Amino acid sequence: MRRRGAGIAGLQRQAQAKEQYREAGYALATSQFEQLNAQLDLFRTHLTQFSQNHQLTLRKDPVVRARFLQLCSLLDVDPLAVVDATSSASLSQKSPRPQLIMQVIEAASSSRHYDGGLTPLGTLHDRLLLKNQGVTPDDILRAIEALNVLGAGWEVLHLGGNQYIQSLPSLLSPDTSEALSLIQSLGQGHVNADQLTSHLGWTKARAMACMEDALRHGICWVDDVASPPQYWVPAFSLQGKY
């Protein structure tokens, strides 16, 4: 009977020890979780302070701005913290989530080598649906609005009754925007300098300067073999994706 009693006592001690270990493990996990939350809060505070102290850099430097938005997405910080109260008030109260803004940036950037940063809204929406089934064109437009507040280079262009997302380091000149509208309305996806002069009343020099600006931005290609040279806009070949 003594051995049996000792065995029961031993089992009780083992059970008690397991419970103590469990409580100690829970306390350790809770402590680590609280420490991690404190560190994340500290990171968020520093990120917000950085945005307030370096607003000019964030607005002018697209590389710094892209990295900042990545950090916002990782830490779940509203990137609109970089704008002043007046700019923030002009935005919809339903500001897009940082994750959606990053998805828009990634989707638009994925074809920049091809379309030069001028993407049909419908095409961009199709890409985002692969990652986010609930996203709508209006969600994309709100994200572009937020990016436009953060700095120049993101804009919605209305060309020939269709919407394009511009994701360029700098804004297009009025002449380039007018030329793009003409190319879109002609429905051929390309134009030459003579067409610009005849349709828009420009001088030949103005037409050539305009298309050279478009070439520098990367939004068009030139076919030098054609006579006269033809300037092609790849984004307009995607217009069936609306």
C-alpha cells in the first residue's frame, strides 16, 4: 500500500510540475508577445516621425517613397501620415489600406518596362484581381489619389474617354498629354509628327519635342524604319482590356 501511495504522490507531483511548466511557458510567451508589440509600436512611432521630418524627400524621391510605403505595409501604418492635415482632409474618409496601395504599386510597376508607366485602368484591375478578389476600380482610384498626395508621378489620365493610370517619377507635360489623347482617339496606337501638326496645329519643332519627351518617359517607342517615323504607345494596344 505504501508503494501505491508513493506512486500516486509521484503522479501528483508530475502533474503539478507540468502545470507549473505550462504556466511558466504561458507567462514567457505573454512577455515575449508584449515585448514584440512594444517594439512594433516603437517602430511605428519612428516611422511616423520620419515621415513628418522628411516630407519633402518623400514627395520628391520615388525610391525613398516606395521604400517608405513598403515599411508602412509591413507595420500596418497609414501612409497618409506623411501628408499635412489639409491634404488629408481632402481625401475620402475611407482611405485605402497600406496593403492595397502596395499592391497597386507592384501591379503598375510590373509592366513599366513595356508600357512606360501608362497602364489602362481595366488592365490594372485585372492584375489586382489575381491577388485580391474583392478589389474594385474605385478602390484603385482611391489608392492612386492617396499616392498622388504622397508625391508627384501617380495620376489618373482621361484619354479618349478611357482611364489610364500614370506611374511616372514626374508628371507629363500638357503637350504630351494632348498628344496621347490624339493618339488614343485615332485608334491606331501610333502617330507621326505630321499628324500632330495637322490635327493640333503645332509647328514641326513642337511636335518633335513633344514626342521626344514621351520617349524620355518611356511611354512610347519609335519606328525609325517607317517614313515618317511612327511613335507607338504600347498602353493603347491594351485598351481592349477595359
